[in-house]
Amino acid sequence: MDQLTVRDAVFDFLRRQGVDTVFGNPGSTEIRMLRDWPADFTYVLALQESIAVAGAAGHAIGTGVAGVVQLHSAGGVGHGLGAVFNAYRDRVPLLVIAGQQTRAMLTTRPFLAADEPAQFPRPYVKLAVQPDRAEDVPAAVAEAYRVAMTPPRGPVFVSVPEDDWDHPAAPVPDRDLHTDFTASPAALAEVAAALNGARRPAMVIGAGVDEDDAQDLAVELAERVTAAVWLTPLSARSGFPEDHRLFQGFLPPVRDQITRALDGHDVVFAVGGPIFKYHVHTDGPMLPPDARLFTMDCDPAQAAWAPAGTNILSTVNTGLSVLLDLVEKRYRASPPVRVRPGAVPRLDPIEPALAIDTLRALVPGEAIVVEEIPSHRELFHARFPITRPGGFLTTGSGALGWGLPLAVGRALAAGRDERVVCVVGDGSSMYSIQALWTAARHRAPVTFVVLNNRGYEAVKALGRRLGAADLVGTDIHQIDFVSVAQGLGCAAARVADAASLTRELNTALAADGPYLLEVPVAAGSAAAYQPEA
């Protein structure tokens, strides 16, 4: 029998975890990993490293196993770090395997080598290591994978010198790891007692509810206590049906606006994510003076830095399951029904609201929606309620370029049974436009809708809020998105006017494979965290 190598042991371990896809962008220090590629693994080539990372993240969300990313040493890792940052903040499990120069050369600081590779991606990975010996690589990969999949999930990093892959190694033994945990009965009983005795309770739902497949439990709890329900500020996912009678919208990432929204609620229960996520500074209290805040999440770091409230450490699904055994049905007055925005005239130039309304009318309910339109995020959430678990993805951290490749990775996980619809801004799209090539190569079932307002409209809106109008460096002109997409092998078209919007969107949504539709929209309509009308 042939001697097992590091490479054999690593692929065997990944295979046993259910991994069958690796996203990457190769270089010279990864050749020994990539040669004689296993027939049962798909290698998804990305034309830039951040696209590989975000694509693997979308795939991980769709499959439920950690995404595996192969990156080039040093510079390649650096290119991918913006997406690693997003994965860390959005708690997406990723195993990043980076190349490194030959061990015998490392003392001479060779070309392409990474200095202190385990420090390079920190602090935005849960674990980072370059094993001391080649034979330790499979065990290090296995440990990193388990760390990535342990709540709170997130990216991990293993640097592998290029000659390690051919070194003899032992197989990684099988192990089971059960990661659910709950707080003490006394802690959960305290939350239940507060909800049972609340006069006017509120719930704030974070991305962790969707991550942990706990939306039905959150709905049951909200209905049992008749709670007004918001989503956490800038949430990466939607953990509550946004057409529900109790749903009140997304909390804005501004301290005084959150306080106003929650005013009058005596008990606030935040579950699965941070309620204190701010983008614009304002002074004043973080909560209404008479509100008691309880938070429940799996992240001990988040519990430690939270500036207010009683913090309960628990995975979301298990914690909500226990609470439902303790919380009693109470008949309280329902919160006011959320006011829906009115219709928009079908006029030229196309208003962003009209584009979003038309999308909402045409996108099938089973589609997965990926959003990266910072200029119109509030408008999007007001007009395009997400109703299905797992049906919405965006960036909760704000590093642009996440949406396009995230959509591609999620579409590849979906196979041919689901359509992914990626709504992206013109500025956002250019951070990762090469993802269209990967989508075309794999015939990913994804429709890209580029709302083109010819600039960084979100930055302009924030500038207006801060009294800085006419900001330099915020205009983008003369990008032909149709030609760019077609040059990368992706079918594409441009909407000529409002009258053709529905027809062109129907064509884009019905495409077999990827399709980009550019929708020119009126500029100057973005608002910087204005309360909903």
C-alpha cells in the first residue's frame, strides 16, 4: 500500500466532513496541493482572491459545511482579507488554506514567502497557524475546521509550506463534535419571568436566528408574548418574516434612533446578534430609561463588550426551545401595523423605488436574494420584505465586493433548483466584477441586477447628513456594464426606460445560467439612516 501523504490525509478529512468543493486562486506555492486533483472535488477558480473567499462563504451558507478556500501566500492572502473580515463579522465558517514557501528556504526570507503567516490575518480569524512540522498539517487542518464550525462560527487560517504536501502523514481520526449549548436554567428562567411580566415587550432579531435555523421558534415566541419585532441594525440575514403583523422593520445603526424606536417597551429581548451596532455617532442613552434589556447569543466576546443589558450565552435554537417551555401566553395589545410605502410612478428616469417594487413583484418566493446596494438599503428593506428562512444575504460589516461572489457561491450550492437574485450597486459591483467569469464558467443560476446611479451615492448621502456636500471622488461615469459582463462570458442587457423594466427583468430572471441586467436609476435619492415614513 502506498504511503499516505499530507495531501491525501487532508483531502480524506475534508471528504469525511462533507466538503466536495474548494474555491481558490492558485500560485506557485500551491502547485503540490493542486496537482492530480481528486475527481470527487470541484475546484472553483476565482480571478481574484476576495472573490474566492466570498464565493466559499456563499457556498458554506448554502451547504451548512465550512467553505474551503485556497489562497496564495502573502500577497494572495492580503488580497482576500477584506472578504475574510466580512466572513468574520457575519460568522460564516471558512477554512482558508494558504501556500507558503519551502520550509528549507524560510530562514532566507525568500520571494513570495509570508513573514509571520499566523499573524497576517489576525484578528479577523478564529484561529491561525502554520504547523511546526509537515506531518502536523492534517491535524492542524482538522482542528481549524472544528474551530470554524463551533459557535460563533467564522473563518480560520492554516499556512502550509509548499513541500509539506508530499510529506508522509497519518490519517486524521474520526471525531464527533456537538456544538449546541444553553445557559443555566436560572438564567433562562430570569428571561422568561421578564417576558411573562412585561407590559409591552419587544424582540430584536439578529442574523444568528437565521444561522441557527430558528426562525419558526422566534416567530412562536414573538406571537406568544405579542412582541413588537425589529431586526438588528445592518443585519447580514433576516431571521423573521418581514410581512408578519408583529414586524416593525430594521433598527437603524444610530444610537438615538434605536432609543426612539424602542421607547415605551419595558422589556427588550435581543437574540442572535448585536443590538448596539452603530454607524453614525449620536449622544444620549443607549436604551429608553425604563427598558430592561436581555440578550441571548452564542458569542462570549459580544456579551463581554455589550454596554448594557443582561447577557445570556446560548446557541439560539436551543435557548429559544427552552424559553418556549417557560414563557406563558399573554394577551396584549398588538403593536401598530407597519405602514407600507406607496406605489411609485413608472416614469423616467427610473426611481430606485420603482426598480425595487418591480423586482419584488417578479422575483419568485423561493428565490434567494443577495443585496449590496448601500445607497438604497433602507429603501430595499421597506419595499422588499423577506419571508423565507435562509432567503436573504448581505454584508453585516460593510466591506464592499461581498455581494457578487457571495451570490455565485450560494448559487453553486443551490444547484439548478433555486435561483439567486443579486441586487448590487454600480460602485459595489466593481470591487468584485470578476465574479461574473466564475458564474459563467459554472453556469451558476444567478441573476445580477445592477442599480446604476453613477456614483457612491451612500457616501454622498452621509456627506449631506454631516454637512459635506459635493464630495470629491464619489462620481462614477462611463462604465458599460453590459460590455463588461459579456466580456467575462455572462449574458447581459440594459434597461432602456421604465416602460421596458418589467420585460427585461422577466428575461433576466428566466435565464438559464447567469445573467446581468443593468438598470440605470435616478441619482440623489439615497437617505442616510432616516426613519421610515
